[in-house]
Amino acid sequence: MKLDKRGIPLLEEAVRVLEEGFSHLPDVSFEVEHESLVAVLRETAERLRDNYPYFHPLYAGQMLKPPHPIAHLAYMLAMWINPNNHALDGGRASSHMEKEAVAEIAKMFGWESHLGHLTGGGTLANMEALWISGLLAPGKLIVASEQAHYTHNRLTQVLKLPFRAVATDERARMDLNVLEDLLKKEEVGTVVATLGTTATGSVDPLPEILGLKEKYGFRLHADAAYGGYFTLAENLPEETMAAYRRLGAVDSIVVDPHKHGLQPYGCGCVLFRDPSVGRFYKHDSPYTYFSSKELHLGEISLECSRAGASAVALWATQRLFPLVRGGVFAGMLERCRAAAVKLYDKLSADSRFVTAFPPELDIVIWAPKRGKVSEISRASAAMFEAAAERELHLALAALPVKFFEGPMAGVERDGETVTCLRSCLMKPEHLDWVDKIYEIIGDLAG
């Protein structure tokens, strides 16, 4: 296949427009040894060929979604300036663009008033949310489900905060009975609800968790790093839609534009419903904040230097694709969800496979059917390797057998965990490729 290079002439024109803004400055001679540049760039390109084709629909493994061409081009354009969004001194235009882009994300969740900014990714974004939680409820327990991202356990260790994992139900969602038992016995300061678990795409029952919040008074953080944008999709199951409708009632939200937001790595976003938490970020710098009395992004962020190019790329993408229901961007998400449902329907109707529960978002969990759980695990690993030889790239996941309860009828349960295959259908183009993906899978099963 050929990579899309149609944007390169557009970038050249955009650089000329950018250049005109500095035409009043004296010329500077930039010394570049052209032949060496060409040689190293070619060598770099050859090294980069040693990668999976993350951009192709036959890559259906990990959460890797190619940036949109507008994000490519806007990011590269910004690199001629190389802005630093820590302070207006280092990124004047890009800082304003970040604030505008983040406000659009907050509005997607119904927040007109908020405090938020971009981060290097979801890990640091979640760290900031947990840090604020720890300051507001010092010494109190932070809990998340067993299927929440492992980063919560690790980050609470870094922050010296107590953490407890809560068991999940058969659909990989936080078990409300177990949660309430914990709330009765322990001083819980924060509950982390996951809207789109990394392994299965499951959405914790947010309306019910909000009901417990009213009863027990904890802080509620939504880790929607992967699934946050699906609040715009209108083809989700009703129970899932109900969770997204209540997302604006939580205290903080993390969403990653570099997952479903069509952005290059790394671009995460943390949002707080109460802007007054900005008081915890307050610090003084003798050299950074001298050019403006306006609030700098570095004054509401744990990170110091941050790539302004990320904000430029996000701003440009959201100008092209507004974050609205019924829009083009929302339609892309709906195609991803439709692709997952289509693949799930094919696999669940095929007696050669076992499937977990139906997908809530765009992740499908499945495995070749065998007589024992251990045999299913071995068959999954073998199919993972065989599919890669056919240029179909999947992912493996070790998950509780209880996620497969119905389809596992008659299978000898010689283990509580099974290694299965995980397909992330994160590209809108996947909807057109499901038949081909299933064809390869079917050939391998035979």
C-alpha cells in the first residue's frame, strides 16, 4: 500500500503563510549540510519500516489509531516554531489554542466552567486527578475496579495514597455490591469509574456509582482515557448511553486525544469540574511568568515544558471535526462501534469460537474454542502468531474465565484465567474490513 502524501504540498504552502508573519525580521542563514541530511533521513525511514502497520485496518491489536492528516500537518507546521506551552513566553499562540481546544472537550461533557489542560498522556493526566483527590481527602482510600488501568495502582504508590481494587461482574464492570460493602467498612476518599476499560472496553455503571456517591460522600473520578469520546456516539447500548449521560456529574475526567481523538502521541487531557482546585497548583517562578498577567498553563499543570505542537494539532483537528453529536467525528466513532458489533456477531455465531460479552464500545474479546481452558489459551497464542503471518495483527489478553460464562459451557475449567484474543477496531475503516478479518480468522480456525 502507499502512505498518504497528499498533505505535503499543503504543508509547504502553510509554512509560507507562517513565514510571512516574521517577514519583518532580518534574514538568518541556517547552515544545513544537505547530503548528510538526506542520508540520515533515509536511514531513519528504513529503520521505521521495522514496525507493525498500525495505520492499516488489518492492524486490529492494541489501541493504536493513526492521527488524522490535519493533525500530522498542524503538528509539523508548529514545529517550525517549536512552542512550549508551559508559559506564554514560550508558546503564546499555542497556549491560547490549547485553552480553546480543552474548553471544547469540556463542553463535550457538558462543562462550561472547568479547569483543565493537556498532558503528555493519560497516565500523567490520571496522576494529576489522583493527586488532587489525595489533597482533598488526605489519607483516605482510593478505589478502582480490577479491570481499571494498572496505572491507578502504580500512581497511588507514587503519591503515597492507599489503594484498593474492587472486583468486577461478569461483564468486566465494577461490582456495585462489592463497592458498597467497601464503602460501609472503609474511609473511601475517591472512587475511580472507568468508562472504557483497556482490556475489554467495558463501562462502569456510572449512574449507580453516582447514587452511592450521594449516600457516602466520596469524590468521583472518571478515567475515560480510551472511551471518553464515545459520549458523542449514538449507537451504544442503552445502559452504556445512560453512563455517558451522567458523565458530567463526576468531579474530574481524563480523556486521551491520542486514542480516539485522532492525535499523535502524546496528548492526554485532565479536566476538573471545580476550577478552584487550581489553588493546589499555585507556585512562583522568578523567570517564567513575566510577559503577561494572564493565567499561564504552567500554573495549572504539574508538568513544566510541554509540546505546544500537540495543542496546535488538536485545535486544528477540532476545527475540522467539531465535537458534536451527529457530526463527522461522531460518525467515525459510530463506525468503530458498528465494526466491533459486526465482528462479534460473526464470531459468536461460529461454533469454532467462544466470545465474551457483547462489546460496549469497539473492543471484541474472543478465542478459538477447545475442550479445556488451558487448551483455549494455547490455541489463542498460536492463532495470534498465525494471524500475524497473514498480516492480520491481533492482541492477546489474560482475562477471568467468568467473562465467557455462557460460551464456555462444556469447556473443562482447569484454570480461572484464560488467554484470549483482543481486537481493537478503532479505525472507521475497520467497518469495511470486518469481512476480510473474519475470513482470515476462519481460515486459521479451519
